[in-house]
Amino acid sequence: MTPLSKWCVVGNVPIPDLAPLARSADLDGLRVYYRGPDDAVLPDGPFALDVRTLTLHQGARHEDHRSFLRVEPETVTVRVSPLNEDPVYYAVNRLRGLFAYFTDLLLAPLVLPALGRSVEFTRTSPGHGTDTPLLGVSRLPYGVLTRTRLLGGTWLTDASDEYDPLAGFRAPHRDDPLAAGEAQIKALTAEIERVDRATPDGTRYATLLSGGIDSGTVTYLAAASGLSVTPYSVGTPWGDELADAAELCAELGIGLEPVHLTEEQIVASIPEAVRWLGVTEPEVVEVALTATTVQRLGAVPEDRVLLTGYGSDLINAGLYRPYDHRDELIEQVLTAVDRTRYSNELSNRMPLAYGTTTHHPFWSWPVMRVALETAPECKVREGREKYHLRAAMGTRLPEPIAWRRKIAVHHGGGLQQGVIRRLEKETGTEERGRFYAACFAELVLRAAGGELEPADPWSLFEAAVRRVRDGADGR
């Protein structure tokens, strides 16, 4: 299936290069360009846009953990959620009084010239959460309410910060491991059932099942809730967890669909992973590679709603580092969650482009809240991570399944090291971040010509390799 990016741009200047790509409207001095799901049409008057789903609503919308963009006569308001999974970018030419908000970083080479600004890359990795690889383009920070309006013939912007809910979790109070795990299972079940209620009757579901407790828990709860769910488990040339996944499926009495990916398929997905993420940090790109490859190849039927276990490692101390005091583990968890507010690893841009639906139950706020209320002594005990979750699932599944040792998704099966070895061979350098930055540069070059989706991944891959070998990657 060929992806088609979905996005929205709101500014106070015509952007001619966007006109043939999207629906457009002029609302009292504001220009709107919109390419939404299901070929949605812009309303005649004011509207609000859900930034995650890119669906339009007439009138205001305000949900505590959703980002929105609202367009009214001579006013545009953007509210960024505290979790900030889906980015909103901002570019301005203050000298000329021109600005634009947009939801896809790859639109920058089309937007910046209309603002009278050139397209230039930063010479180093972005050093702050609101920075991007492009000069003059910033990402709006989490928990901010920004309003740009026309006052006395001049466009003025004001912004205010909202309370950061993460700040309220430095003294977690759930101190019984089994009770804390059960509370999280209850919240997860409620989230899965909420998703199912909001989904048309007869919808079939899928999970990406590894050998770990996170995807295993989601798969178990989906099946226990009566959903028609099929688990898919990925194998690579560097290894797989198919036997572990099959063990859980046998326990649940459901079939397992193995997905065998080749090295070529995985490395060819790197440019697309960079494209949908809009970041070039190596660990983030490599975490996204499995899901990107599965999506790109259509390994999971597009009519299935995908449920993942992503996010659990972050909120449940699944990747903790050695620590001496409980406060250090609390800080590790909060810092891990904070990083996702700029990594885009949980964004909805790729599923939207492919017309598919993905949910991350662990990343719903009720589930996150229970996890962040859980004391570090419950999360790490007797040398085991996610102890509380395992304890709760241990009352539902055999001990070898609930307590199986597992490593991170991009490490599982040796994927990360396999990709690193391939990139070192291709580029001649151990600095793989240079290759990811080169991929982004090639994507921007093509986007400037109107190609917003990577049509030929190998062309991009090979061009990025040449950039690195020629020292033209900007690093």
C-alpha cells in the first residue's frame, strides 16, 4: 500500500506549493491547507482540529490529554497536550510579519520559502526538545497554549504554559506490588474496552507479539475481553521470539501469524522511519524500525486495528539503569516519559498515512497514571523489572510466561546490532547518526519537489550513503 501523508497548515500567507496537494480555505486573513483522512472537506467557518487524528470539528474541543488547533476569524489557537505525542511545528518571519503552524516537518521546504525564509539544516543534532533539524522551524513544547491573532493590523502571538502533570508523581503511593499490578491490569482492560466501544462492530484486531510481558499482556487482555484478535510475531535474520510468542498463543487457544522480515526489507525501511518520526536520533529510529517495516510491507492486514505494548517499558521501569536510591528510579521513569514528548515515537502520523488504526493501551492516561503512582519498590524487586505487572499476570498465566526475561524491542532478536553492522559496512563509519541525518536531508530535498512520501526507499538509502561517504551529511 502506498502511503499518503495527512497534515494541516495554518498561516497568514499563501503557500502556492501546497495548493495542488491539499484542500484549502481562506478564513479572514488565515490560509488553511488540509489533507485529512477519508478526503475530509474543510468547513466553511471556524473549526477545531484534533492533532492526533487530524479530524475536523466545528466549535471548540478541549480534552486534557489531546492537542488541538482551532481556527477562527483572525485568530489561530494551538493547544499542545502534556504528552505531546504528535508534533505541531511553527515557523515565523518576524520582520515581514508572516507565520505558519504545521503538523508535518517535511512540509517545511514548501512552507519556509513562502515566509521569505531559506531552507537550511542545523549543523549539529538538535540540542533542545523544541529544536528540529531545520533552522527556523521549532516544535511547540508540551503543555503550551499558543494564540496568534490580528490586532491593530499586526499579527501577535502570546503563549502560556499549563501545569505539567508529570510533576505530581515524585511521591508514588501504590506500594503493594500485586495490588499495583492489578490496578494497572484493570486500567488496561478499561482502555481496550473503550477502544472496542469506539470501533465499528465486527472489527478485527491484531497485536505485535514478542516474548515479553508487555505485548503479551495486551494480547491476553484483548482475547479475554472477547475481541477477535490475531497476534503477529516478527522474525529477522538475526533472531526471533516466535517460540515464546507461540507459547502464549497456545495458552490462549489462538493462532499466531509469524512475519519473517529480511535484512533488506528492514534496512530499506530506515528512510521511511526517519520520514514519519521527523527525528534522527539513532535509538529512536531503531525502536521504530520493526513497526515501520511491518506497516510498509502490509504484513498486518489494513482492516485490522493494531494494539501494541509500546510505552510499558517507559512507565514500568522496563529499561532501568542501576540506582542507589528509590528517588533515582522515580527520576529515570519520569525522564523516560519526558523524552517521548519530543521523540515522536508514539505519534500517529504513519498509521494515518497508511489509512490504518493503531492504539497503544499502555500510553492512555488512566494507565499511565496508575503506573506513575506505583512505587519504585514495586516496579523493580528481586532483580526483576516490571515486577508488579508480572505478579498480576502471574495469577492469569503460567509462571514461565509471566516471568520470562525479555529485552527491548529493538534489541530483541538482535535487530539493532544487525542494522548497526550493515550501516557501518555501507557508510564506512561507526557514527550511524550521520546516516540517519543524511536520510533526513534527502527526504527534505525530495519534499521540496513535492514528493512528501518516499516512493523509492532504495534510492533514498543509497543517496544517504553517498552523502555520508562524501562528507555531505552536514556533520
